[in-house]
Amino acid sequence: MEQGIQLLLLNAVQIAALLTVALFLFVMLRDPRTLWSGVCCFFALGGMAVFLVLTAFRYSEQLQSFPPLMFLLVVLVAVFALATFFFPFLLIGSFFIEGIRILFREGLRVRNMLSLLFAIFLILYLIYWPQIGNWSGNFAGRLAYSLVGLWIAYGLVLFAVYALSSLLNLIHRRDNQNFDYIVVLGAGLKGERVPPLLAARIERGISLLKKNKKALLILSGGQGPGEDITEGEAMARYALSRRVPPERILVERRSRNTRENLEFSRELMERTHPRVAVVTTSYHVFRALLIARRLHLPCKGFGAKTKWYYTLNATIREYVAYLSLSYRFHLFVLLVLSILMLTAEVIVHYLR
């Protein structure tokens, strides 16, 4: 009887682990332009690890007859465990090293210090935050420590989810997806000159255009400070110089930000229920997709590559920009979590 219950529980856990993978696939196929794609990916990875461990445990005797398969399972579990353990250190190291590189390459500016400051914050947090907990001796101090700890943990977890969701939205099986429109988002000009970052976006859009024979290229961007012409016009000149047929180019000249890029570009689309690709720099793709989702514009995002040190630094900027879009929701979630945690702390304190 007891063995039967254990077997039933084991089956239930394995099924639950596989369901996390199914949920992740469902979210990715339905609409990956949400933080749920990152959340479900974390759970799916954990579910697969649990499934592999339980499978190895359950069929250990049978697996011993197939040493290569047993070895493969052990290696997979070990890789997952090591990746989980070393990930925080790799993260800190990457942000620290690349944070120094961007200062040498791009200059000592506040906007270029985000990677380095983030790495220093993580180091200080890991070293000193546990020690601060030892100083909060009274009940009020423990409550304050727990509350601040919750806020910091929420911000870090949210950043990890945002970064993973961004990565997932850059993965595509192929470039040829019968798009009707390829929207390239503008960036700053230098007078009339297209800088390398914007050129990379246009090149990525052109490469998609070549693989989607019926698509039109929408080059989107208005005129900002220090720009002699609109970004859309400069981008069109660049595309024409790359032998893109003029009849396949549409120019949007009014937008001043990402939201307007998408809004005004949609006004140029004549086809009903068009298939749309949005092209921008890789670190900017996910936020553009989130904005497009709010505008009810179905689309997929494609990223133009840039230097890794710049990508890490810009990802933090994009995360802060995302928080400015959705701060009300996350403040509400934090409020609910804070109330629940403080209530639990008070109950435990008075039940002792």
C-alpha cells in the first residue's frame, strides 16, 4: 500500500514537471511577447531537471544495463546543477568586466556606468546583506530587513525574467515567414549620416526583405535634435544605396519614440491582418514588442547585433524603461507580497 502511494506521488510529480514544459511551449506558440515567457522558461528548466532526476531514480536498475544512457542522464543533471550554482558568479563577472570595457571604449559617462554599478551592487549585496541581517536584533528591525530584502529580491528576479524573455523573443526558426511588412525602428543620426548602430538595423531589415519576397520595408523615424533630416529619410537613402528597389520602401517621418514608430508605421500598412516583423537593436527588441502588444499590433521581433559590452549596459537601461511602462502593476504586486510577508512575520512572532 505504502509503495503504491509513493509510486502515485512519483508519477504525479513527473507529470507536473512535464506540464511546466507544455505550459512554456504553449506561451511561446501563443504569444511570447510577455514576461510569462521567461517565467515559464524558468519553471520548464526546473521541471525538466526534476523529471530527469526522478526518471534516473525510478529506473536506476534498468538504466544500469545501458551505461551510455545512464551517463547521459548524470551529465545532464550535473550540468544543470553546475549552471545553477555558477550562474550568479558568471553574471557578476560579465557585468563587471564588460562594464569596465564600455568605459574604455565609449567614454566615462553616467549612462555607460550601468553595467559596472550593477556588478558592484551585486557584490556588495552578496557580501554585506547577510551581515546586516545579524544587526536587526529587534522585531521592528527584522521586519524592515525582511521588507527591503523582498523588494531587492523582487527587482533582481524581475530583471532575470526580463533578460530571459528578451532572449527568447530573439529566437526564430527561420527568417522567411511570409511577412507583409518589415518595420525598421530609427535611432539617432549625426547630421545626415547613418551611424553604425542604425546601419546595423537597416542591414538586418534588408536581409529579412530579401527572404520575404512580398514584404515592404517601412523605415521609421522622425527628426530629432542635432539631426538635419528625418531618420526615415536617411534610412531610405541608405537602403537605396544598398540596391533596395524604391517600390519596396515606405518611409515614416513623424515618430519621436518607439511607441510612435509602431503607431505611425501601422498607418502605412494597407493589408488586412498583416504579418509584421519589427527590426531594432537586439537589446531593444523585447521592449518594442511589449509596446506593440499594448497597441494590439501582432508582430515578431528581429535583432540587429551590437557589441556585447554595449548590449549588457543597454539591457539595464531597457529594463528601467520597461519599469517606467509597467510600474503600477509591479508596485501592486510588491504591495500584496509585502502585506503577506509582514502578516506572516507578525503571526510567527506572536505564536512563539
